[in-house]
Amino acid sequence: MSKPSPSDKAYVPFVSVDNMMKLIHHIGIEEMLVGLATYIEEDFKRWELFDKTPRVASHSEEGVIELMPTSDGEVYGFKYVNGHPSNTKQGLQTVTAFGLLANVDNGYPVLLSEMTILTALRTAATSALVAKYLAPKGADTMAMIGNGAQSEFQSIAMKAIVGIKNVRLYDIDKAATAKAAKNLAGLGLNVVECDSAEASMEGAQIITTCTADKQYATILTDNMVGAGVHINAIGGDCPGKTELAPAILERSDVFVEFPPQTRIEGEIQQMAEDFPVTELWQVMIGTAKGRTSDTQITLFDSVGFATEDFSALRYVRAQIEGTDYHQPLDLLADPDDPRDLFGMVRRAAPS
Ligand code: NAD
């Protein structure tokens, strides 16, 4: 029997972690980041079509578990994702995820995928896409503060999409910096390991903060940030979890994905409810301004929005068509007579 195609109704294609890694190597990581950024940008540009809601979060002392749903009217998608900063001490990931796409017209799932790796890719692709709009022209150096699971993806995406040449790494844990430097060796970036956040920012036009700590942390203080830089703030993405001193926000033009979610989760949770922000989709369709001067500080207050996961799943669905990088998942009951669900169960009794 030939392998079912992803368009077969009774079978849901499943992309495992193993197949996601194979897909990345098949496409090439930089090409995949560029492809993901293209899909993410396309969906930002049709923003008004989407069902949008802040993600549904279940908080605990240790972390958060979230559901992120959206739909463009034809396809529905959601991601399950957690954030548990102390997980790494037990050898577990801070962030793990999986996601699903379904047909809106009949509600049948059409893709189930691992999204731990895909989230790192989509977050990096989104960061670089936003930096393409907001970073100073000719930016070639990025400070990468927080050298955990996301950091190499962030660095490679900024190379592939923005064209950076130098990445300056810093983490409070030197072992994390050494790991990131080793992983990035030979990938076309000049990598420098730094001893402090200040040192990592020397000569950097882009500053990425990607740390994990469930508190109001101050990774950057006001005096550390000079005029004209672009800040890509990734790690403050949950109530009570931020990375930047409020004074930096006062001096910056802040760009966000979906304001109702970012006001709860982003750096701007520290500011008044009416703190001015610009929506990225409007910059992308040209109805709002991005960078307007060489001295302006632009700040992407990234929290990760459901449409970015939807775009990433849409991209993966297109890429696995005609490949072996998926498995048939027996997820949907498919009785010959749709009303005879019980009969199907009964006939399956062991004889
Ligand atoms: P991780 O736990 O693998 O890495 C975090 C790193 O930050 C660790 O190496 C840790 O030593 C370092 N760190 C902690 N405090 C620091 C400090 N004060 N200065 C320098 N380094 C410090 O986590 P990860 O998977 O890389 O995720 C990083 C953050 O990004 C998390 O907070 C996560 O929730 C967030 N995240 C955001 C998005 C988004 O879309 N915005 C997506 C994914 C993850």
C-alpha cells in the first residue's frame, strides 16, 4: 500500500521531532528561516482576516501552560506551549510545544506537529523579520544576551534575513555561552564570547535579550542603551516576567504583535495601560511608520502570537507534501457509516 498523502481525510499527518529535524536538514536551516519569515509576513499582511485572542494561560508557581488559537476563516490552528524557567535544572526544556491545523469547513485536523523546535524557528524568523523593518540599515552586529535554547536560532535568523556578520554572546552561565559559541562555529558568523551584558553590546546595532527567569528582571538598565539601536526583547513574555528597565521603554518606540496580549505579557506590562505602541502588521502594510531616524531606539516587545504559529504550521504542511517527513496518525475515528460509531467499536472486540 502506498503511503497516504497529507490530503487523505482519515489520516492526520504527524511531524515528529525526528522528522522536523530531517525536514530542517532537507531544506537547510537558513532557507527554512527565510521561508518561515515569508509565511509569517504574509499572514501579518492579512491580519484583519484572523480570529485574534490573547492566549489562554494557566499559571503556576513554576511556570505557565498556554493555548494559542487562531483561524483565517479557512484553516484553524492552535499551539500548546509551556514556559518553565527552572526546568533546565532538571534536564528539561524551558519551552516545549506541539500544534495542530484543522479545516474550518468540516473541523477535521489536517496536521499535528511537534513545535518545540518549530517555536524556536518561528520566534527567530519573526525577530529577524521585524528587525528587517526596524533595525538600522546596514546593521552587522548583534548582542545576544541569554544563550539558551533559542539563542542559536535567533543568531542564524538575523544572519539569513538581516545580514548580520557578528554575534556577541553573553549569559550569566558561561557554560551556556560556550555551548552557543560551539554550535554557531562554522556557520558564517563571527562569534565573540563576552563577560558581561555591557561588553556584549559594544558596537551592536541590534540587542537581543532572550533570558528566562520568572521575575521582573533587569537585563538591560537605561544607561546601557545608546541611541539608534534596535532591541529585540524576547524573554519577557509572561505576567511578572520582564527583562528591561521601564526607563528604556520611555525612550523607545515600542512595536508589538497583538496589543491586548502584549499589555498582559510583554515588557509594556510595566507601563500605563495607554502606553503608546505600534502594531507590526500596520508597519508591514505601510499604514504605520517603522524606523524614522538614525537616533531612534526601536523596541520589538516580542511575546509570540498565535498567527506566527499558524504561519509556521502552514509552512510545514506545504513542505512535507511529497516527502517522507511525516507519519500517518490514526487520530480520527472513521466508521463506514458516520452514525455507526458504536458498531465500529463493537466489531473491534477481540474474538
Ligand atoms: P533557556 O532556559 O534555554 O535559556 C535562557 C538562558 O538565559 C539561560 O542560559 C540562562 O542562564 C540565561 N539567563 C538567565 N538570566 C540571565 C541574565 N540575567 N543575564 C544573562 N543570561 C541570563 O530558555 P529559552 O528556551 O532560550 O527561552 C528564553 C526566553 O525566551 C524564555 O523566557 C522564553 O519564555 C522566551 N521565549 C519567548 C518567545 C517569544 O515568542 N517571545 C518564544 C520562545 C521563548
